[in-house]
Amino acid sequence: MAIDEAQIQALRGSLEADDYHLELDVNDDAAVATITAGPDACADCLVPKDLMKRMLAPMIGVEPERIEMNYPVDVHAG
């Protein structure tokens, strides 16, 4: 499955509105997604990691359980 760049850019835009930044490294059937926070990041604006994985999965063609999700602070660990 091809990566849906338009949807990823839309997600990045939403995150950037709250001063978060998304980096993706997709390799075949696995991915690493890293979200970093800027100085004005909204502390309560990130969804839990499992939900973010389910949102990203169809955009990048990787099963949610094969996505390593890194958040700036693991307040929503799980």
C-alpha cells in the first residue's frame, strides 16, 4: 500500500497547530512515528498512543501493532 502523503500532511498540520511535529520512518511492514513538542505545545492536545497508531495505520499502510509511537512525554502510555 502506498503512503497517503495528503493525509499525512493534513495530520501534520493539525499537530503543528498545537506546536507538535511528526516524523515518520516507514520500512516495509513497520514504522516508527515520533512526535516532538515545541515550546508552545498544548500539554493535553495529543490523543493516546493507541488511537494515534490506529489513525496513522491506513495512511502509511502499516498495521497499528507494527508502529512504534514515540511521544514527547508518555502521559498516555499504553
